[in-house]
Amino acid sequence: MAYLTTFYWGWLLGSVLLGFAMGWISVVQHGDGIPRKWRWWVAALVAALVAAAVARVVPGRFGYWLDLGLIMFGLYLCGCTIGSWLRDWVVSRTAPPA
């Protein structure tokens, strides 16, 4: 992991910044989102991928790509969260009182 962060710091920073931009410009959805059944499948898939990365089940180049992809995806989601939170904070402060 230290090698990934040292060698790919530019890509990781780009992943955070892209997530921040997407969180900032995205419109808040007030719909249902994905169905509950799909949420369990997606959560199980992510948990299986993280478990495979931690247990080093996938060897070689594909394991390397799995680790890098999981780190980039996690940083992208963190950037999305921060961007949408900051946008909500800025918009709510500048909104006229009701």
C-alpha cells in the first residue's frame, strides 16, 4: 500500500479531486435510489473485494490492480462526500431566509 501511495500519488489526488468535483456539481436526488435487494448485493460485492485484497487472494498484477482500484474508488467516494457536503453548506448559507 505504501508503494501505491508513493508511486501513484498523482492518480490518487486526481481521484479525490474528480470525486470532489462530481460531489460539488451533482444535483441532490430525493428519490428512492437503488432498491434494497441491490444494496445488499453491492455491499456484499464490495466486502468480498476488500476481503480478497486484505487476504491477498488475488496474486500478481491483478491483485495490484485490485488494490489500486479499491484505493482510488474509496478516495473518489470520500471526495464526493466532501464536495456534496461543502456545496450543501455553501448553498444553505447563501439562501435567503424563508
